[in-house]
Amino acid sequence: MLKNVLGVVVGLFIGLVMLGFIEFVGQLVFAPKEGVDINDPVAMQELQTNQPIPKLVVLLAAWSLGAVAGGWVCCELAGPQRIKAALVVGFLLQLISIRVFMKVPHPLWFVIVTQLVILPSAFGGTRITLFIENWYRGKRS
């Protein structure tokens, strides 16, 4: 049980770090226009709702890859219930994304696609772990 909790905590942390790093890179590439006051809530809401599609794709990749990384790390660290633990990481990331989307408006299509991608991505992280384990066992025998 303790290994599962540790796996979820570390997996969630790694997933958020990955998400933040990719989003940071996206912010560097797609910086806001000069003269936008980031302290003005109205200007920020307008900026968020009018983001270019490539920036939203990078943000979607950030959520997806964060879930993959979190699921992968969780599956590596957790005990016998590691797939369930990794899905808990995905579920927690999904809850965090809902909270973010409630605070910062995004286009509706983006919110829907992101919600559809996070859990399968966390499950994909578990599949990476299981694939590597099976490959390694095959090499040893």
C-alpha cells in the first residue's frame, strides 16, 4: 500500500513537472504580444481565448506527456496495484486540469479534447513500463 501511495505522489509530481516544463517552452515560443498587461484580468482572458492553434497543440501535448510521464513513473514505483495507481495519477491530473480550466478560460474544443486525452495517456505510461519489463525479461532469457 505504501509503495502505491509513493508511486502516486512521485508520479503526480513528475507529471506536473513535465507539464510545467513543456508549457514553459511553449510560452517561450508563443510569447504574448508586446504591450499586453498580464496583471489585467480582462486582457488575460482575451489573450487566453484567442490563443493560436499551435500554442494550444503544445499545451495539449504538455497535458498528455505529463500524464504519460506520471503514469510511467508511478507504474515503476508502485506495488502490485500499479496500473490502478497510475490511473489515479491520471485522474488527479484530470482534476487539476478541470480546476485550471475553471480559473483560466480556454476554447471549449480544447477543454474537451484535453479531458479525453489525459487518462488514456496515463494508461499509456503504464504500457511503456510493462513493455520495457517484458523486453528486458526476453533479453535475459
